[in-house]
Amino acid sequence: MRRRGGVGQRRKRILLYSAPLLALALLFCVYYIATASPTARVDFTVPVAIQLVRLDGNYQPVLPKLVGVRGGIWNYHQYDSEGLNGHYPVFAQGTPNGNTSYFLLHVRSTVDRTYTLLDFFNVWGYPLDRTNTLNFTVPPPTSQNSIYGSDWYWDMCVQINSGRIHEGNWTSQPLVPGGDIVLRYSGDGCLPVT
């Protein structure tokens, strides 16, 4: 009988020691599943150039940094839950390789949705419209006429997969893979003369 009692005691000890280890393993699995990053269903970049052309022909590029990135500029929250790794699903971190003529607009989302350029401007906190983009209005205020001219206007030019350049849609320009977008505040626009 002593042997049976010893085996029973041993089983109780094994159970006593293994139960906390099993609970810890289960807790670790639940934590891992709950915090694992979801995978991106949409993931691409769109080169965007925003140019404020002056009367002297030079232009000032507008390069947003840390827009839609945790700790950066984040003024809109409609799609917060669709982003990955602390980012809004449409965000800009900075310019590629120090380039000062354009920036990369990232579209990275857990949802297969077509985001628009306006979605990015909403997060950035600036207007996007044919008559007022980045608070540069059409017509320009008289105080800016010596810098930008009195007949400056906004033009949005879009090119998809190196195809024909055409005018973009101010209210709902989709962000798509292979797309390039130029926003230009000038007296001659960015559309080619045909």
C-alpha cells in the first residue's frame, strides 16, 4: 500500500506543478493571438507632389511628415481601426531618400477598401478642394499676389501606370497602386497642353 500512496502523491505533485505551467502557457497563447498584428489586405504607396509655384518660376514643395502615424499628426479618426502597427490606413512618414520634390503616401490597411486623397487630407487636417487646398485659396488673397500672382489656381494631375495624364477628382480621387498625383498651385497648372 505504501507504493500506491507514493504513486498517488507523485501524481498530485505533478498535477500541482503542471497546472500553473499549463495556465501560463494558455495565457501566453491568448496574449500572442490578441496582440499579433493583423495582416495587410491592402499595401502600396503612391508618389504625391504638392507644388506651390511662385511668380519667379521656383516652387515650394509641401512635404508632410508623420501624418497618420502614432505620435504625429492625426486629426481624423474614421478609419482608425483599419490601420496597422500604430498607423492610420493612409499615412505619410516623410520623403524617400531625402527627396524634396515628392513624398510617398502609404496605403496599408486590414480592410480591402479604396481610400481617397481626401482621406489623407482629413487626417492631415487640411482642406482639399479645387478652390482651397492647404488654405491656399482661389483666387489668392491680395496679400499673396506678389508671391503667387493674382490668377493662380489649383490643378490636380493624375497618372495611372504611366498612362495618360488626366485631371483628378477633387472630392474622391482614389488612391490606387501604380498611381501618381501632382497638386499644383500656379498660373499654368500641371496638365499637358494638347
